[in-house]
Amino acid sequence: MSALIQTLAMAGAALAAVLGAIVLAGRGARMLRLAQPAAGRRLVMGEALALDRTRRLQLVSCDGRELLLLIGSSSEQVVGWLPLPSAGTSGTIL
């Protein structure tokens, strides 16, 4: 009986280690911008900035345009559409 419990505990620990490695690899790929959205997707969640414990700014891309959202615990607001970068600019907003 003891050998069975020890085998199950080892199998559970191995499963937890593999799942942990998968989660860490996914987060690392997102942080290094290696994970790209699938081709043909119209809606992509971009960067997020936490303002406080309940509110954050979320950048959403839709059909090549970017939208800034203020997301809170009880309501969401559209801050505005960001202007499209023209051909002569670098695309940064000051």
C-alpha cells in the first residue's frame, strides 16, 4: 500500500512540474513578445496598465486600429480611439 501511495505522489509531483513549466514558458513567451496573435484575428488584447487595485487601462486592437479602455470593478469606459500613425511618423504618441 505504501508503494502505491509513493508512486501516486511522485506521479502527481511530475504532473505539477510539467504543468508549471508550460505556464512559465507561456508567460515568458508573452513577456518577450514571442507569442504573436493568430493570423486573421480581428480583435487582439494589447498591453495593460494597472492604475490601482480595481482599475486598469487596457489597449485593444481592432481591425488595425487601437482602442484605449478604462476597466474598473463596476464599469468600463472607452477612453478613445488612438489615431492611426501616418506614413511620415514613427507611430509614437507623445
